[in-house]
Amino acid sequence: MLDRLLLTDLVADLPPAVRMQRLVGSLRSHFRCGAVALLKLEEDHLRPITVDGLVRDALGRRFVVGQHPRLAAILARRGVTCFHHDSTLPDPYDGLIDEQAGVPLPVHDCMGVSLQVEGQLWGALTLDALKVGTFNADAQAELRRLTVVIEAAARTTRLEEEIRALRATRGDSPAGDAAADDWEIVGQSPAIHQLLHEMEVVADSELPILVFGETGVGKELFVHRLHRLSRRRDRPLVHVNCAALPESLAESELFGHVKGAFSGAVGERPGRFEAADGGTLFLDEVGELPLTVQAKLLRALQNGEIQRLGADRPRHVDVRVIAATNRNLRERVRDGAFRADLYHRLSVYPVPIPPLRERGNDILLLAGRFLENNRARLGLRSLRLSPDAEHALRRYPWPGNVRELEHVISRAALKVLSRGANRDDIVTLGAELLDLDTEAAIPGSSAVGVSLDVQHDITPGTTLRDAVDDCQRQCIQAALAMHSDNWAQAARALGLDASNLHKLARRLGLK
């Protein structure tokens, strides 16, 4: 019997993700339906924990309860709720059933049940079918009988999350929030799993952290997560965009000033360090700080002391610093634009954020998130990707990373509407609407780049650094030759952000 199989999985030593996937797979097979989804309630939305039979981007979507009347109805009652094929309420999974093989047919029958854990609403289980009459009275009674076992699986999941949160805490850090903000970082790739694990370990260590990665990878998102996992989570997180600070005002912004310190200083003003006292100071684009300010920043990191501009005495502050940059600070140190001692102090624990092209199917999960956001924003019944669009997203190198993906999806959604799409239809985005550079993709591969005829003979006495520089120089020259000296196209071909390519070219003496 199904309930015996589900109970066996509950007590088996299985990873949580495997257990929940077996649960929805068994339910889909038992009820002979098109799709099953287990969704967890988080604030005002439902987050898919695991699905079977839905398109791959479904796990990245967030279903705001107030925007989906069927999901709201399921959550509002304790028993089984059924929607037959003639229901006028829109279905959140219209066009998302994987069995449709690219044909955007609507869902016909749906039933679901709200799930409670320890007397509190936890989420919902939904079942969808393309065959009319699948969820008859017997099927509804069977789901009602199985609800207690499904809730036991949800309870087990919550206990495992709480245990993981407790293991991640140190000292007096409050427990229980490590899983609460997981929804904000969409991804299931090994690179993201490893990164999140490292962040749980280092977040509460009080060490300075340097978050680095290409433009658009979402560094700020990960910094916010580090702060929320730390013992300073109830104290302020103060964000400073170092690249936007005028050199003449940078010192005052960070450390404050006293009356008369400079022309226009008509009163005392605390700086960002004092605003972050007891909490975390996030120095975004730290590589852009002037050298004169870097010396004072180093003193603050070493001694916990700052001195307002024009003041005679220092002040003590208790601030944890997290810095972020898309620049290569080692090169900045070598070029004399960044202090070596400050670099080593900031990078006690470096946290590299992987580029989108190295995250595999995370591309589709993130696309699902942006598709659902645009569906709600534009008032569409359903917004989905065609199979060729999914393939194009997987093959593109994403030089602008997650930010570029978000813009591509938003632009395509607006474009399809401008071409006359009906908001009440299931709207499908094809590859031609994405405006991706197909020349930048490698056929049959989700890892993308460019194939260049570059050869390099290493002569005796050549250092590894010189050999790498020479190889990079040849690659850039070959890419420019292939694209008629168009730097933007060359950057896409090389899988780089255009600004990063220009910086690299300047360092290599090509500009």
C-alpha cells in the first residue's frame, strides 16, 4: 500500500530532498495524474519544495497566494479542495505540466490539501491532471486518508531544517533562521550548495569576509544572507557603495566629521561606521576606495577605532566588515591602486560567487522566478518558456549573469505583449524573443564560451604568469578579429562582461 511505502521512507536514512522527491513521485503514480507539487508557505507566497511532472523552471517560481485564488482556497480549509475542469478560477500551473511536450494546454482537474505541522499551517500539496474526471470522490477520499502521512513528511523536513540551523549557529547566535531565508537564493547546483554551506560556517565567525565575483552574480544578495546568519542579525546592516563616493567626501561618509572640518561642515555628522556600530558594514565595490581612505579603513579593522574628520580623539566601534568587489584586488595591489595590508585584512575569508554559466540548471530555476514575477506584474494568466527557449538559455554564456537573465526575461515578456498576445491566454516565450547572441553558444553544451585557434609555445625561462598573460592576449586579439574589432561581441564570445574585458585588455597592454 502507498501509505506503508511512504512511512518506510520517513524512517529511512535518506537525504531530505530524496525523501520528498520519492513522496511526490509515488503520489503522482498512485493517482495517475499529470503533476504533483509540495509547496511550503513562506510569508505571503508558496515556495515549491519538490515537484514531479511540472516543467523544470517550476522550482524557481514563487506563487503569491493573493494572486492565485486556487492556492488561496486550498490553504483556507482543512480538508481536500477539488477544482473540476469547468472551474472558472485560473490554475497556477496552466501551461506548466511537463506532459504537454511544448504544447501549452491548460490544466483540467486539480485537487489539493493544506498541510499543518504542530497545529500551524505549513503549506500545501497539489495534484493536477489533464484527463477530466481523474479526481473523483474516491480519489479525494484517498488523499484525505493520506494527508496524515504527508504531514508527517513535512514535519520531518521541518525538524531537519531546525537541526541544520542549530548546527550552523555559534555562541549566543539565535537559532532557527538559517532555513527561513533560503527562498531568496534560488539554486540547486553543486556550486550553490557548496557556497551556502560555507556561508553557514563562516557567517557567525566575526571574521572579515571578501565576497567577489563577476558583475551581476548577486553579491549583495549573498552579503545580506551572511548578515542574517550571523549573531549581529538583529543589528543594522549598513550598505556603502564605495564606487559612488566622491573622493573628496569618502572619508567623511565612512568616518564622519566635526563642525568646521571642511568648507560646508556646519555641524557634526557621524559616518557609516558609527551607523553600523554593533552590526555589519557592507563595503560594496571596495576596490574603488581612494588610497588615503584605505589607510583609515585598515586602522578601523585592526583596532576597532575610527576618527571623525577634524576630530582630535578616536572613537571605538564594534563593526563587522563584509566587502564585495568585481575587481581583481590582487592586480590592484600589484598596480599600486590598493593597499596590500588592507587586502589581506579584508580577505581573511574570501567567498567567490560562481558565474551563472557554471550553475547548470539553476539558469532555468532563476528563469522560472523571473517568469512568475513578470506574469504577476503584467497581469498574465500564464507565462512559460518554449523548449527551444530553454535550450537557448542553457547554451548562452551570460556575461551579465543573473542580472542579465532577469532583463532578458522581462524584455521578452514585454515584447510578446507588444506583438498582440492576449493576457488571458497561456503566453509562451520562444527563443527568438530572447535576443540572445547564438554565436556565443557552443552547440550541444550548457557550458559556453568560444573556440579560438590560439597556439602558444612556451620558451625556456617563461613564467606561468607570463604564459597565461600571453595566452589571454592572443585569445582577445583572435576574438576581436573574428568580430571586426567589436568589443561587445568579442566579450560575449569570450564569456566575459564587457567592462571586465576592457579592464583585462588594459592590463595586458591591448588598449
